[in-house]
Amino acid sequence: MPRFMFRLPLLVLLLAAPLFSESKNPADYPLRIHIFGHNQTTFYHNRSEDEAKGEGRANLFENGDVHAVDFSFDCSDRLKNSFGYETYPARWKKPHQELTVLMPVFGKSNAFFTCTIKTDVKDYAYTAHNGSMSSEPSAAFKTWMVKHDYDPEHGKNEPIRSVSPAGPTNTASPK
């Protein structure tokens, strides 16, 4: 009996571990987040990266809508900005307060880590053009998305350039 009592806590711990770990399956993350920029401080322990803390700005794509998000984070790995129109999978941990973002491990295909960010969701969307950030109403951004067939929630990750009779137009907006 005493031998069983020592093994029981170990068994419970092993069985409960999957309940506390975050899923690394992109299909479990229905939202998309485009990180414009952030600043961070990386902390090291014995010359090995231990954690990264910081804050930043992003656009969150949820149920066909887009909203600007100011965020802070404390993650096990460094956060990366989105490249071009790239977005990362995300899901709400606490609606409109905390998002869990699925970040790729660079240099390893199909490897991910999760990072929980604390959010301040805005009523507008961020835009970037020629290195300058600004904001615009979410409805105007959504109009741009429809015009350029851009919908990262549904796999349309690159905007399509519109061509008018007068010639090509610029797709610059949300980067």
C-alpha cells in the first residue's frame, strides 16, 4: 500500500499535464493577428534565453471584422513582427482581455510556441504606409479588405491588386 501512495501523485501529475499545456494545432486558433511592431526586453539565464517581455500594436481579425489592439506580453520566446501581410493564429483566453497567439519557431517547420498577450481592443484599425502608422475606422479597413479580396481568417493572406481602366492602383493600406 505505501508504494501505491507514492506512485499515485506521479500518475495524477502525468495524466493532468496535457490539460495545462496549450494546443499547438493551428486549427484550434480561429482568429488571426497581424503584429505591426513591438518593443521587448529579453531575459537570459545561464546565457540561455529565458523569457521576453514587452508591448506592441496589432490588428486582430475576428468574425470578418478587424480591430486595432494595443498589447503587452510576457512569453517564453521572443515575439516576432508580422512580415508583409502575414498573420499569426490566435484565440481568446479571456474575451477582449487575453489572447493566446500561436507563434512559429523560426528554423523549424511545423513547430510552434504559444504566447499569451494582454489586450486593449480598439474600435478602429491600424494602418501602415511608407513606414508611418495611423488609424482608420474599422468599416473603411473592411471595405479595403473586400476590394482587395483580403481575408486572413479564410486563407486569403495576400491582397489582390485592383486594376482600373486608368491603370493599376496601389494596394497600400494595412501592412
